[in-house]
Amino acid sequence: MHAQYEITLPPLQVFQDGTATEESLEFVDQTCDRLDSVAPERRVHLLFLLGFLAHGAQVAGDTVLRERIRSGLDAYLDAFDTDRRTEAGRVTLLYLLAQFPEDRDRILRRVPQGSLPEHEWAQLERCLAELDPADPVLGRAWPTPAGWTLSPEELAADRRWARGLDPERVAFLWAKDTRTLLAYCGARAYAALSGPLDDDTPGTVAVPAGAARPRRRDLPPLATDVGLLRCPVCAGSLRSRAPQIVCRSCAAEFDSTPGYLDLSGVRSAGMDQIAGNSPMYLNTYETLLRPAFLRVTGANWSGGVGVEDEDRYLTEHLRPAPGPVLDLAAGAGRWTETLVRALGPDRVIAMDLATPMVERLRSVLPDVAALRGSAENIPLRDGVLSAVSCWNALQSMSDPARAVKEAGRCLRPGGVFTLLTFVTSTDPVNRFFQSQHEQCLTVRSFPLDELRNMLADAGLTIRDERISGTLIMLTAIRETPSIP
């Protein structure tokens, strides 16, 4: 990254290969005292650079650079009084000021509640906040604390969970929340330098279809075509012995009494949290977390890909599939419902590993066959599917190549595989923010060549590929018999 401006410096390279350069100190020294002499439209770029360097210094443990930037705090606060009138100036200064929790009182005196939109002030206040070990609020910071609204029952459960953690775990999760939120603010500020943001504030995000329906309880077991299934333990064939499904080879038994068939072979407790950080609250997941994740990991700040585009893509590429069609890692069923609208419920099978997700999906889509199972060991026989959709999930899997190969195994020749995931940014600044989220949220992005090779290794040929920012939607075809 280069900074060119009209003060006294020649162009300086202040960031390279993921870290600040030696020239960054010279840049900071020459900039902080002269911010008021720079035109606002150029000053916002300098302020972002200062915030970005402070952030990188914090991650790298470079206390010298960070303290040098912190010494200009009065100048940043002065700039806030004028530059907050523009969106880019406001979010850039939020990002810069959020770096200095030791100056919390000083900052909040100059940036009081009401001087920023509610969700942005909540971001700033949380980045500057000090952990209260007696009553920790964990897992409810990103992308803004203002977006997290829990029912009294959920709030009580959340507090019980947090108070049951040991002090070291509490401190770790608090720091992780802060780190993720700061990276989100930074990515948002960087996007604002290029043009207006098109990111809905919490409370205005469109509620996914089906999410507002009352949940059905005490669902009877849903009949599943046992002939499609295979044992996740030994890959043997299964037979029905109500209320269970039993493997003919190893005699393993699988339960269907929750209203779905559990073929996971995995205890549910560890899967009922988001990245191990906090209990999974599905309404917030659908309306707050997923849209924010697409923005920061997919560089989708301008709304280049909306939910309507996703619906259209899935419908266009999967409607011809005669069935069965598997929604792999289906989550709470938002995209399962898209498939049902296009194909009808009888042609769709939904599967996820997280029990809250499967339960929610089953309750809002009671006519869809639902399985609990692992994408890395799909409990379906070879070549029985006409299509598999893996939508916004591959990046969260521990072995994504194995999951793609499993999807290919289950497809018959001519079968279709659709995918939405994220490619690794080639912009070093975006890559920094992307990597911070990958580390904190236990997700990843894929170099484009790696993703293409992964599909080829699974016997899948890409027929359509659309990239917007770092978000990719693609369709591949199985043109040969499945790979064992």
C-alpha cells in the first residue's frame, strides 16, 4: 500500500507482506501533526492508514509503532468533529479510535452516544470496553452489539453458559470477540473509501422465508427412503426397524424420534455453538450474522450479491434436476426453502450437523426429509443424487476437499453440484481483514486454483463460475462415474 499526499513526503510503502515496513514510523511522524492541513477527502485515507497500521501493530506486537500512532489521539479526536459528517470519515475514525481501549474515557467524552448511529457507537464502545469477569458478555459483539436482541429466556441461558466457563476461557473469548469486531470495523472502513456502503443496519435485514413461522413441536419421524442411505460407520446398507434405522452389516442403530434421522455418529453438544464461541441463536444467525459474514468475507459491502441473486442462481441451475437433490450443510433451511419452491418438497433432502439447525429446518419445512449428518461422511449411497447444493458452508468445514469429494461420490453421472463460498482476496488490505475473521471464526477462504482443483479431484467439471468481490457462486457437473 502506498500513501501519496501533498505534505512533504515522497511516496512511502508502509505495508508489505502482511506487516508494517520500517517506513511506517516515518509516515506516522510526518502525518499526525499535519492532519488539519490536508483536505478532508484526502485526510480520510491517511486516517484509515493510521488505523490500519495500528491494527497491524497490535496483531504483530509492535508496541513502538502502536504507541507512536496513539500519540496523535488529540488530532484524531479533532478530526472527528468535522470528518464524521461523511460516511467514509465517520467509519474510518471509528476504526482508528477503536484501537485504544486504554483511552476509553477520553475518547467517549469526545464521541458520546448519539454522535454515531446506534450500531456504530455500540461497535466503538465494545472495542474500548473492559471485561467484567463477574458478568461477561461473550459471543454477542460481532458485527455490532446493537444487533443482538435476545429473549429473556435466551438471555438467562446465555448468562448461565458464560458464568460456567473458567476465567481463562472467558478472557480468551472476550479477546477473540474484540479482535473480530475490530477487523469488521476495519474492513467496513476500507470499503467506505471506495464508495457508499450498502450494508443494512441491524433490524432492517430481510427476515429469511420461513423464519417467522411458528415452530412445530412433537413432529413424528419423517419417512426417508432407506434405499438411498448408507451406514456412516461401515458404509453398509440400512433397513428400517421403527422407530430406528439399523445397519445390515454392523448393526449400528440410528434414531429418528426427534423428527429427523440422525446419521451423524457425532454427539450434538459441540455443534450447538458458533465456532465454539457462544450458544447458537438462530434468528440472529439468519438476520444478522450471515449477511455480515458475506460482506466481510465476500467483500460484498456494495450489495453486489443479494439474497435474490442467490435464489435466482440456485433456481436456474437446480430446477432441471429430477431429484433427489441434497441441500448439504443446510443450516436453518433458508436455501432449502428456495429448492422446495423450485423443485417441490418430495425432491429435496436437507442435511446439517448442528442439531439446532436441523430442528429449526424440520419445524419450518415439515414436508422435507431431514437428516443430521456430516458433510465429510455423507450417509447416502454412491450415485443416488441428481444434485447437491453446498451453499455458504464449505469454508466452515474441517476437511472441505473431503466434503466436495463426498458430494461427487453421491452424484450420478450428469449430476449437478452448486456452491457458494469465498476466494482468498488478492488485495493485501482485504486479505488482512479476511484472515483475521478466518482465524477468529474458524473459517477459511480458498485460492481460486485450489478450489478448482478440489472440484476436479472430485470428478466435477465447472460449467458456470461467477465471482463478485471475493464471493464465488459456481456450478459443476459430474461427467464420469463417482470416485470411490
